Amino acid sequence: MLAPKRACMHVCIRFFSASSISKQTTKARNSVIYSNTLITKHGKNGDIKAAESVFNRMPCKNIISWTAMLTAYAANGLIKKARKVFDEMPERSVASWNAILSGYIRNRVGVDETLKIFLEMPERNAVSYGVMLNGLVQAGRFDKAEKLYNEVPLSLRDPVSSNVLISGYVKMGKLEEAVRVFEGMGERNVVSWSSMLDGYCKEGKISEARELFSKMPERNVITWTCMIHGYLKMGCFEDGFRFFLRLRHEDSVVVSSNTMTILFEACGRLGRYVEACQLHALVLQMGLVLDVFLRNTVITMYCRFGCIDAAANIFHMIDKKDTVSWNSIIAGYVQSGDVDQAFELFKKMPEKDVVSWTTMIKGFSSNGSIEKSIELFEMMPDQGDDVAWTAVISGLENNGEYEKAICWFMTMLRRDVRPNPLTFSSVLSSSASLAILNQGQQLHAHVLKMNVEYDLSIQNSLVSMYSKCGSLGDAYRIFESISDPNVVSFNSMLTGFSQNGYGNEALSLFKEMEEKCLNPNEITFLGVLSACTHVGLVEEGWHHFRSMKCSYNIEPGPDHYACMVDLLGRAGLLNEAIKLINRMPVEPHSGVWGALLAASKTFLRVDIAKVAAQHLSDLEPSNATPYVVLSDLYSIAGEKEDEEQVRIVKKMKGIKKSPGCSWIIVKDKIVLFLSGDQSHVEFADIKGSLRLILDEMKQKEF
């Protein structure tokens, strides 16, 4: 036996050894936990090298370490490295399998490859099924998603898997399928309710959304914001604003910057300046953090109101401006017409994207500097963007450069840049303005080739193009093929009938439009009044003119008055036309006086022609029409002195009548011919050919 003293020492040594081992074990365990935390942190921050450094220096790794490194790789797009870590893991947990599964889906590895991993899993939990369903939904494989959903054990199905499927159906606009899944759920959480709420709002079913909202057992800022957004998107500003005020009284819910962003956007879009200022003041009062995204929205909002100085102040207050900040203020200056200031900011931008370039291209086009916009386009580092090409083409079309617009479109096709619907609309409009049917038909062929013939904006442009080219049969055939025509569709066809002299058909179409409960606009009534003019229906014209204000709350503009003056003038009611002009709430433009002048010539009213000609020459000093018409009237009336006086004044002012113009297409090139012009290189041959044609025509007459 050990002596008592030695025995006591032995026990103490054993005690301290055990204690030391325990401390070392605890220290090692804490070290592993700390290292795992660092790996996760570095992975979230995108610092892969730091995460790798910690992982590689760990003397002892556990399953959480391996999973953390795998997740860091996957989250940063390094899916091959993530898979290598997964394959080298000494052991795996459900979390490890879920991590590689999520990585495959996040990095858009083929859904079949992802499904293969899922099927190899020895054990699955609710997260596993939810992740795989999300991958199938993202890939649009709803058939397989439904099949897998039905295989999920009932204990794991709700709410995760059901929420994924509901969210997918909502994004695809399949609301009925989402409702079916939602109603079959045994357990729902706030995400389930929010997804369905979002679905109803996106489909414009705001009443159903409101009813669902009232049944929700729990609400958060997302659900409140969803309802607010739903009302605002439908244009129901008061209801959306009322919901926002209710939200502010909810103690358990804090207003988010996303909520305010939606409200600011709606204020700008719907022209609610007073409420916008109130909300801006409220944000400052609440001390809500104005992140860059929210500030950018406020800049855009003030730009829409035309308050460019307020927008600029907010822009300059942003410390870390992103590309959207620069684009927002540049677009604001362009919208306000200050293209020079917009260009100065554009030149100072640290980084420009395609939106920046396109905004400036549109800006220069809008103020008529089409050459500058083309020069800017050619400076773009990447010219493969369809929006930028469309900006140039639509700019040319808006500035009357129709031939160039068509040429640019052809170049766009040769560069393998796919046109969008707006591109086709612009180039079809150019073709219509030139009244080149053959060119329009070729463009129609491109539309069919690219399978965009059912786009409503393109269909409307085709109707307008064929109408302006005089091919009403084709125009009406396309109009009839439109499954759900809108006001623009009816306007295009109605105007086509009017311009081509089919007044009764235009008026019948207007009645059809009213029967479909489509509210007409200013353009509709221009077509209707023009149709009445062609048919000579004075009383019906008066009826439609008066109904604009009475029935549709549309204030007639100068163009509508011009149509009425034309209608009355053609009917010989010139005194009534003058009375109407005198009652106009705005100053008559040249079209009004031009219509009166034309009627004066028809009915030989020299007295009225003098008044109309004087006003027309005041508005358009270089226009030769008033002088020519007055001269002709004086000649007919036998007033030679007055006729000569008009000719002298016209000559003294250096006013020349614009020559008549016609054009033809020869080998894809537009050839112009001006009246009296003999400068064409083949003028002698053309003149000889015309003489032969005239001789043949004379022989045919006999």
C-alpha cells in the first residue's frame, strides 16, 4: 500500500491530468467552432481565399467544416470546387447533401444532373424536398415538380414544399394551380399566405387579395407591402395609401425601405406630387435608412414631376453612387429637355452601361441632333444590344429620316441583332410614312420569320402600315386576327378607313368600339371626325364633336377643331366655320386656317380667303400656299391688280412653292423625283421612256 502522503499526491496528479486534457479538448472544440464560423463568414463576403486559408490550416475538421467550405464555394459560383469538397468528405450529413443540391440549383447546373444527386441521397428532410422542387420550378419543369410534390411524405410537405410550388405557379401566372396547392395545405405559414396574396395582386384580382388578407392569422411587412403594391399597380392610389396609413399603426410591423420604394414609384407614375412630398418628409422624420436603391427611386420620382433640381440635390447627396443613380439623373435631364447637362454628367460617369448610352442616344434624337446620336452609338463599346439599335431607328423615324431608319434596320439584321417589337413598330411606321407597300410586305415577312406576328404592338403597326399604303384589305385582315384589340388597334383601323375615304366603315367600327366598352381617346375622334368629313355628315360630326367633352371628358384640341372646320367648309357652311374658330379656347393653328382657306377657294369666298391667308402667313411666313390660293382666287374673280400684288409680295419675300415629289424603289434604293428637276443622271432616258408611254396611252384612247 502507498503511504497516505504518496497516495494523495498520486490522486492529485491524476486529477490535474484529466483536467488538462479536458481543457485541451474544450479549446480544440472551440477552435473548430471558431474556424467554422470564419469559413462561413468569409464565404458570405465572397472572400474565398480567406475561407480556404482557414479551412486548410485546421488541424482537425468536422462535418460542419467540410459543409461550410462546400457552401462557400457553391455560393460564389465555384461549383466544381464545391463538388470536389463534397466527393472528398469523410462523412456526409443531410445538410451536406442539401448544400451541394442548393449549389447545383443556384449555379444552374442541369436539372437532370441535380435530380440525379437528389435521388442518391440516403436520407432527405423538408429542406431537401424544398430545394429540389425549387430547382424543377426554376427550370419550368412543373410536370416533374408536381410528381415529386406528390411523393413528398405528408409530414415533410407543409409548409416548405407547398410554398415552393405555390411561388413557382404564381411567377408563371398559373393562379388556379397555386390556389389548388394552397387549399390542400394542412399547415400554412406567413410565406404561404404572402405568396397567394402576391398571386392575386399580380393577376389584378384585388378584391380576392383583400379577402385573403383579412383572413390571414399573421401579417408581416411583406404582406402589407404586397397589398399596397397591388392597389397601386391597379391605379387605386387612395386605397393603397390608406393601407399604408393602416400599416403605420401596426405596432408589430416596421415600415421597410421596399414599402417606401413602391410608394415613391407609384407617386411618380401616377402624378401624386403632394403625397410624394409628404412621404419624403415622413421618411426623413422616421429616420429610415435611405439606401442607394431608395434614393434612386426618389430621384426618378422627382424627375417625373419635372423637379430636376430636387432630383439633382438628392443625387449629389449620395456618397456611393451606383450606375442606376447616374442613369436616373441623366434620364431626368433628358426628360426635362436639358440634353447638354445630361451629356456633361454622362461624360463624368465612372462606369457606363448600355442604359447610359441608350438614354443619351434617345436624348440627342429627341432634340433633333440625330447625327450626334448616331455618332454616340458608333462609340458604344458593345453594339449588340437591341434596345440601343431601336433607339437609333426610332430616332430616325421620329425625325422624318424614314429611308435611313429602314437602312439601319437592314444593317441591324446583317449584324445578327434580333429586333424587338418596338424596333418593328418604328421601322413599319417608317415604311408607312413612305407608303412603300413592297417594303412593308418585306418587313411583314421578317415579322413572320421571327414568330412575333402575335405581338399586339406589331399587329397594330401592321394595320397602320397597310392602311397608309392603301391596302385596306390586308389591314382589315390583320385587324380581324387580333384576339383582344385595344384602343390603338381600333384607332389604327378606323384612321385607315377614314384616310382612304371609307367614312361609313370607319363610323361602323367606332360603334363596334363603343359596344366593346373601349373608351375612345383624342386620336379616335380625329378618325371619326375625318370620316364624317369624307361622307359629308355634318350633323353626325357635330354630335361626335360635342360628345367628346360631354360623354368622354375629352377636351377637343386644335386638330379636332381643324377637322370640324374642314367638315363645315366642305359643306359650304363657311360662316359657321368662322364662328367655331372664334369660339376656340386656344389659338387656332395653321391646320385650322388651312382648312378654311381650302374651303374659301372651293366656294370662291375671297373675303374669307383673305382672313385665312393672313393668319396662315403669320403662323408660317415661308409657306407659299396662302399666296398661291389668293392669287388663283383673284385671277378667277378677274381682279388682276390684286393678283399681281400678291405675286409681287411673294417674290419680294423670296417665298417659293415646294415642288411636287414622288419616289420609286430601284434595287433596294429609294430614288426621288422633284417636279421640274432635270438633274437626274438618266434624265434623257427617263424623258424618252415617258414620251413612249404617253404615245402608247394616246393610241389606246382611240
